[in-house]
Amino acid sequence: MISRVYFIHFLLGHVIGDFYIQTDKMADKKEKSIKWLLVHCLYYELVMILVLSPIFTYKLIVPLILLGISHLFIDIIKYVILTKIRKSNKYTDIKDRNAYFIDQILHIASLLVIAYLANDIELKISDLIIDFFNELRIPNNFVLWVLTLLIIHKPANITIQKLLIKYKPEKKDNQKRDRNAGRLIGTIERIIMLILIS
């Protein structure tokens, strides 16, 4: 059985490392240079270490290493395939969109597998951290709420942009400003829906 606590923490680390720490500039450089891909994976691993630190035990060292290796492996495969497509002049926005979705599906699948493998590891959360959350009256699903809020902002914006790439209008001078305004409005709408549904 998959450990829900591990998967939530792994997914939180993935969302922060793959969407928030990785800027648009870094994402562009990562597609053109293996060096930047390695830098991204290093940042990703550091984020995972930080996210897992509240529940960390020495038994989580192997899953932590597996998280970094699997992310690197998937990103290298994507890099190689997209490089070949670009060299053959067959690169399109649709192929970029498909690569994005396959990439994210593989990352989430690897998180599930590693959470499953880590399931037999005893979960030990520091009593100090539990007492801290209890004192602040923060609900036990605090991490889940943080994860949800992070997902409905940048990852949702990028995913919607990739889904609607086929309908992208022609470029205009003020397109970047309009796109950022649209993203902000979409995020606010999703936050309002989340609050009302909850």
C-alpha cells in the first residue's frame, strides 16, 4: 500500500522543485544545455531534502536518492528526445505539449513507486514539530493545503497553457503582460473555488 504521507511530501517537493524553483529562464536553458539540466536536478534534490526534513529519518536516505535519480533520468530522456526532434526540424508546439504531459506523468508515477517502496519505513515525526503545529492549532492536513495551493497556481497555469497551445493567438507587443494578468485571474478563481468547495 502507498504511504499517503510520503506521497504528499514527495509531490510537494516535486511541485516546488519543478515549477517554483525552476524559472522560465532556467527551463529554456535546460532544454538547450545538459549542464543546466544537471543544475535543475541538483536544485530539485535540495528542495526534496528541505521538504522531507520534518519527517526525515536515516531510513529515508535511499528514497531521497531515488527521487533525485528518477527525476534526472526522466529529464535526460526528455532532453535527448526533444533535441533529436529539434535537429530534424519536426518540432511543434503540440509535440512540446505532449512531451510536457508525458514528463509530468512519468514524474508522478515515479513518486508513487518510491512512496510505495518507502511504505515499510517507520514514519517518525519529531514530537517538537507535532507540538508546534498543535500549539498554533494548524490542522494535521496543513501540508496537503500548502501542496494544493501551490498546485493550483503555477503548475495549473502551465498545464492549461499547454492544453490550449493549439488555440494560441498570434504574438502581440503586450502579450506577456496580458498572459500574466490572465494567469493571475485564473489562479484567484481556482483559489475561490477551492475555498468554496472545502
